[in-house]
Amino acid sequence: MDALKKLFGGNSRQFGMIFALVALIILFQILTGGLTLTPDNVINLFNGNSYILILAIGMVLVIIAGHIDLSVGSIAAAVGIIVAIAMRDWGLPSWVGIILGLVIGAVIGAWQGFWVAYIGIPAFIVTLAGMLIFRGVNQWIGQSNTVPVPKDFQFIGAGYLPELGPDTGYNNLTLLIGIIGVAAVVFFELRSRREAKALGAEVPELWVTVTKLVLISAAILYATYLFATGRPGTSFPVPGIILGVLVLIYGFISSKTVIGRHVYAVGGNRHAAELSGVQSKKVNFLVMMNMAILAALAGMVFVARSTASGPFDGTGWELDAIAAVFIGGAAVTGGVGTVIGSIVGGLVMAVLNNGLQLLGIGADRTAIIKGLVLLAAVAFDVYQKSQGRRSIIGLLLRGAGGGRGGTGTTGTPLQPDETTKTSEVLAKDA
């Protein structure tokens, strides 16, 4: 137990959701007779859930700021049908169609952000109205018909890294990405250790760092092997590239920038944040607009993978995205959450769905199980905080920018005066 505490930062629950994800994978690998971790299944699982993971990145920022967005599925459907028709009827190139979709998403987000931030209508009501409005837009513009999209547009949702270099039996670009990933993990871990030493902070024992790096590197390399050895014509999917870039960008924004700190401050204590100079209206406007842009991107990725836009696209997506964020450890009251946590939560739901399908479990029982998992995750998080402990997300990847929001450095919930001080510090960054 002492070894576990050292390895996982003093608390064996620090990587609770990652443990849950690994446990689910192992369980379904056993129950399905090895079908879960086949290259083709992993690639299909990733492709089939990439749009939900994209939505989860935007949704976690909305929830951290203390809001909720119920319109993302309808926005995705509306943007998808508009872009599909524009490319079919106006002959727009695919890249112009993508830009058009993102612009439409920004306009929709600005519309909803205006009502939330500057008029003061709760986001729940605004986005509930948006869910109805943009679902109607999808069916009105598309006349409830299916509209195909061009072959080159399908690349963003169903494409793979090309084959380059000598024939090694693997996809060389996928191998290169895996190697770069391992090198990045090692570099940043060692740099973090070196900076901690320079500041005189406590540094984990060398065996702890080495063991952690070995485990993470092994996981990355095994995933690389699975993606690089799929059936001919497949490799690491393009939606995975898009998702990876978004995780890096939004992970940096949320943990390393002024606007990211302000989002946490507004969600943790809006009044204290405003008193310390944070422009809460601007923050709320930006998170709502950003969510709509990512919803537009998710809609286009889905349409590209499906090869056509239809009247039922986006149905229930908002529930899956919200579930991913809460399973990933975000707090219902706002101020707590990370991009990485939401991705882990989304993967938990994806593996659960996939595993139950491989076992032949019907949609009815699958929905029941998913609901129970969501309830259990949030209940556990509430219990942890009621006991004065760090929430799941507070334990997840502590020291990598993921523990901010809702807890102090000792692991206890922030008191009102502490939250005020935190907001004052954040405001100075502005």
C-alpha cells in the first residue's frame, strides 16, 4: 500500500477513473474472449465515439463555468445538414464547407452566449430552446431527407493516416506518433521533476518516476501497436488526430492561461471572481460560443464518417457528453473539472457501450447500466467531498494542472475566503 501511495501521489484513488477504465477493458477482454482489444475493434470504438469526445471537451468548460448545454446535438445536426447541402448544391470545396460549418457554429454560439451572459437567462433554458430550434432547423432545411457528402469531405470522419516509407508490416506514421508520444511523456515528466528540485519542492523517489513512466509508455506503445496493425487500409484515424490536437490545445488553455483560470474562478465563486476583476459575462459568453463551435465540428466529423447528413443526427448526444464530463469528475456545482478527466469519462462510457454490444446485451439493459454508472460516479464524488477529501478530478493527474478548482492544496474543499483569495490571484493574471 505504501508503494501505491508513493506511485500515485500519496493516494491510491488518484487515478480512480483511469483504474475504472483499465478494469473495464480487462473485464470485457475476458468476457468477450479477446474481442475487445483487437485492432479492428479498437479502431472502430475510437471512430464511433470521437464526436462525443469532441463534445465532452467543450462541455467540461461549460460545466466548470457553472452552466449546462442541452443544444449540442441539435447544433451538430443543423450544421451538418447545412454544410452537406451547401457542398451539394453550391459546389463548395470540402475545406470551404468545413470553414462554413465552424462559422455557423460560432454564430449560433454567440447567439446563445448573448442570452446567457448579457441577458441573464439560465443556460439550461437558453440551450433547451436551442435544442428545439436547431432540431427544427435541421428538419426544415433538409426536409427530413438524407444528404450525402463528397468523398474528400469524408476524410475528416473516416480517413486514416496514409502509408509512407518502407513496408514494415505496420503503419509507419502511426508508429511515429506513438514514439513521439512516449518521448513527450518522458520529457515533460523529467522536466517537472527537475523544476521541482530547483524550487526545493518534494520530489518523488526515482523508482516512482521510472515506474510511472514505464507504465504510461507501455500503454501508449500497446495502443500504437493496435492502431498500426489493423486491417489493410486502416491506421490511426483522422478523427483521433483532430481529437488529440483539441486535447492539447484545450488542456493548455484550461490549465495554463488567464482565460482558463477565469473559467474556474467564475464557476467556483462568480461573485468573488467579479469582485477581483474577472469579467464573468465575457467568460460565460466565450464558453457558450466555444461549445457551439465544437458541436459544429463534432457534427461534421459524424456526417463525414456516416457519408451523409440525416434528420436523426445528434439525437441524445448532449446526454452522452454530459455523462462523460460528470463521470470524468466534474462537479455539478461548477468550478471543478479537467479536459483529460472528461476524455477518460467518455472512454469509460465508450468501452462500456462497446463491451455490452460485443456481449449481445440489448439497448434497454445497456441504458440502465449506463445510468447506474453515471449515478454511482457522481454519488462517489459527492461522498468524497462530504468527507473533506479531494474529488475524483482533484486526484486525477494532480500536479499537471488538473487539480485546480474546488479544493485547496491540502485536499480539503476551499472555504469562501480561500476562494476569494484564489480569484484575486487569477485576476492579477489579467
